[in-house]
Amino acid sequence: MEKQKTIYVGSGKKMNEGWLKATINPSKLKDYIEEFQGNKFIRLNINIKDTPDQYGKDVSISVDTWQPMTEEVEKSTTDDLPF
């Protein structure tokens, strides 16, 4: 499976152990809106970096683009058994 390019949509700063302050660019999110049972949502990955960037930001926010394997792909890998 090929690694997908990370889509960064925001950044932030860890204020204390229980508080992250972040800014998100909504124009970068519009293509990743999903719908489930009539509700719209966007899956995000929020990561705390080991070292801050040049602006002091130590939180990165990216779109979670992971998709489960399709049933067809899973079936083809199990049908190739030699016995």
C-alpha cells in the first residue's frame, strides 16, 4: 500500500497538559467533508511535535485520509494460498 501525502490543515501550541490551542484553515478542509447518517464530519489527526517550529507551534493538524481495505482486495489476498 502506498503512503499518502500528508494534508496539513492547521497548527497550534500545547498550552498545558490538558489544553491544546489550535488554528485550522477551513478552505483546506472542504474536499474532505464526509457524511454519515445525515451528519457531516471531517476526520483529523492532531499530533504534538517534539520540537516547536520557527513560530513556536508544537501541534500539527492533518486530515486523516486512512481508508480500510476493500473487501475485494482482502478476498484476493486470501484466495492466493497455495493449498
